[in-house]
Amino acid sequence: MIGVDFGGTGIKAGIVEGGRVLRSFDEPTPTTGRAEDVLDAIARAVLALTPKPESVGIAIPGEVDSEGRCWGLPNVPGFRGVNLGVRLSEKLGCPVAVENDATTAALGEYLCGHGTRFPSFLMVTLGTGVGGGLVLGGQLYPGANGFAGEIGHINVDRSEGAPPCGCGRRGCLETYTGTAALKRMFKTFGGYDVAGIKEIADNARAGGRAGLDTFQAMGEWLGRGLSAIQNTLDLNALIFTGGISNAFDLIEPSLRTALRENCVAEPLAEVPLVVSELGAQAGVIGAAHLPQLGA
Ligand SMILES: [Zn+2]
């Protein structure tokens, strides 16, 4: 089985067996602004693994409609209205299934990770963007238009000074829980400019006030957003993935407190909170299983 995780900066193709990536091939995502160049790079990555693929599944950094057309990719220009499945199927000579990356990671986790214990869960992606994929009653649920589980743009702050979001609105959950938000909050709390989240986590683990305050604030905002999800869906678990989830132990206490404050009933607030078992591999593993779903 072949899965491809196509992101804003890189394309990772892998041969998957069960829950493991046996062999993989990486290519940088072309930055020419032409979809054709990106599709060629994806095809090259797949063909580098096997000259005659039987079927391929692809995770993409955006949403797909029920016809397989892409609504447009926020970080890769040129894809509005492109049907990646049809175009790649022509290039590769085999069926190609396409799905949103967060939804695909949720599928990987459902089949091969923590999801095997939880029939209904939201897989929360914490990184540059904040998103999610939903499994309900043992079924992947992409939604009527492919947008299910995309929690990053839930409004959590209606105040006038709410931070602007990449989507053009203000006060979205992502503006308090994404990578840029953590860097901004770390400085506000008396920290300094950092290149990545690891520096903030190191500061917090060494007892630094700015680092500790940053993760505490992030956990509170995340808890407010996720309590709305819990009050609506009553899930068996919330599973976390993405770069920031490496610091999940620092976020969890205030996240749990916010869930207790905002969920309407105790069992909703005490939902298991776990970090993905598959980590960065969830996308490729989930993608490899997409063709079986007929996605
Ligand atoms: Zn937004």
C-alpha cells in the first residue's frame, strides 16, 4: 500500500504495511505556483518507490469536496478547483484517493494507533495551523463538504483587540494555540524571540515563568474551544498530534481545568486526552488506507 503526505513544504511517499512505514521517499514541494509541477513531484515520489503502483492514497493540506475537487490549498497556490485524484490517476495509471491531511491522520490513528480503543474521537493537529479530523462511531467523518473537525477557526475571542487570523477573521482558536500564537504569547509574558516551540518548552521545563505562562494560556484557550466540541459530540477521546503536541505535558493541566469549567457534565470534561501513537507517520499511514475506503 502506498500513502503520500503532501504538505506545504514537503512531499513524503511511503510503502505501508499494517501500521508501519517500510520505506519512504521525500521530495520538497515545488514552489513554482503551478499545480502541474506539484502533481509531477508527487508522481515522481510514488514511482521512486514502485514503478507500477496498484493504488495510492494522498493526504493534502486542504479540504476536498465529495467529487474529489480541492477547495484550494492555503499554503500551496494553484490548486483551486483541481481534482488531484483524477489528475494523478492519469499520471500513475492506477486509482488515487485524496483526503484532507488532518482527516487522513485521524484515519491512520483509528486503524493503527490509539483509535483502536476509541470508536469516536477528534484528532487535534497542533502546529502552524490548528485543525482536526473526526472519527464518529467507527467511521471517518469528513463532513458534507470536507470541513469536519477543522476547529482552528472557532471564535474564542470577540473582543476588539483580538489577534488577526490567517483566514481574515479575528480571535480564532488558532490565534491562541498555533505556533505563531505561542511565539507571540511567550514574548508578551516576558520571553524573547524564538525560532521554534522547542525553545519555549525548554524554558518552561527549566521553570521559566514566560514559558510556563505561555503553555498555561494555550491550554486554557484550547480547553474553551474543545469544550464546545465535547458539549456537542461527547467523544470517547481527544487525540493530539503535530509539532506542539511534543509539549503536551505542559498544556494538559490548564486544558483539563478549562474543560472542567466549560463542559456541561463531568464525563464530558474527563474525556481521555492522549498524544498520537503514530506521530508524524499518521498521515502517510492513513493515506495508504484511503483507497480501501473508496474515498
Ligand atoms: Zn481563522
